[in-house]
Amino acid sequence: MATSMKIPEEAVLREVLQRALDSRREGEQATELQTLLQREFAIDSQRAAKLDLDLRSFARGAVWSPSDLSKPPPGLPPQLSSLLVRLLQEMAPVWRAKALSEQAFLPRFENMTWKVVTRAAGDGGTLDTEPVCCVQLQIRKEMGHIECLPLELEPRTVDTMLDSLGRVRDQLANVARR
């Protein structure tokens, strides 16, 4: 690849790197990126396809593992390699932050408070009462947002939950022993 490859302007390289990072499918054929590579680097379609895959891998690796910046795609002219590395050093932190902000997060347990109270039971015509466990879960959603989730659990529900959690604990202990 090092022979007869034109080195495009910095703005074009930024666009190439952005498209390489945004591209989702590794094996797509005749992509817009390949066409751009052919035109701007003055290379044939076969070399453009190889450079396309190499740049996708390099850009993604640099975003998630900065140590990958020391391994630019092989066969590039030294000036192009150093320019790509410099641009990725500038752009990778922004891309990483953007990717993390767009990422879907599973809720994470933060804290729990509980108390047992007695509630009126039945149709309201009688004065029967039954104990109820009031649980307030604090869960972290997305980027730092904590949400409170109040629950009221009857004794049967608490028994079922405790039995299930006991089984989970036993399974985890069995896996840990292996």
C-alpha cells in the first residue's frame, strides 16, 4: 500500500476516520467509504477495500484502547501513519465519550430501605389488618441518574422472594466452588 498512494488533506482524513468509526458492518461491499478512499487516496478498489477494513479496525481500536494507536495499518506511508495517529489522538476521547453517552445501560442497584407496616385488609367494612413490607429501592439509571422505586410486598411475596434468593445464593456458591 505504501507505493503511489496520495495523502489527502487533513479534513478528508477526519471524514474518513469518522466514517470508519461509524460504519457498523465489517464485510459490506462497495461502501461509500471505499469510494471515498479510492477517490481521495488515488487507489484501486481492491486496495480501497483493504484500507477500509484496516481503518475501521484501527479507528475502533484507538477509541477503546489508546495503546492501539501505536499500531497503524501496515503499508501506509510514514507521513500518513503519523497524521492518522495524531488525528485519532485528538478525536478518540470525544468519540469514546459520545459512544458511552449513547450506550444503553442496565439499571444498577444502589441502596434499599425497608419497613414493615400494617395496612387495613379486606373490603374496608372490617377492621382486619395485615402486615406489609414497604421497600424502597434506589437504582442508578443511565449516566448517574438515581431513581427511587417504592414497592409494597405481602408476606407471601416476601417468602417467595426469599426462597428464590436462597436458591440463587446456593447456585452461586456451587459455581464458586468449581
